[in-house]
Amino acid sequence: QSGAAIVSRIMGIVLAAVAVDNVIEAVRTLITTG
């Protein structure tokens, strides 16, 4: 595996984690508001 492939995979994992975090935050806001 090349370094670029590893970096690309790590970036994907980080982006996925951020997306999940945003979704959870949005759900919490909806529950709190509702």
C-alpha cells in the first residue's frame, strides 16, 4: 500500500466520523427542541 492510499483511507474515516457526529448533534437538537 502506498502512503497516499493510507492517507486517503484515514481522511475517509475522519470525514465519516465527523458526519456521524453532526447527525447525532442534529438528532439531539431535534429531540431537545421537540
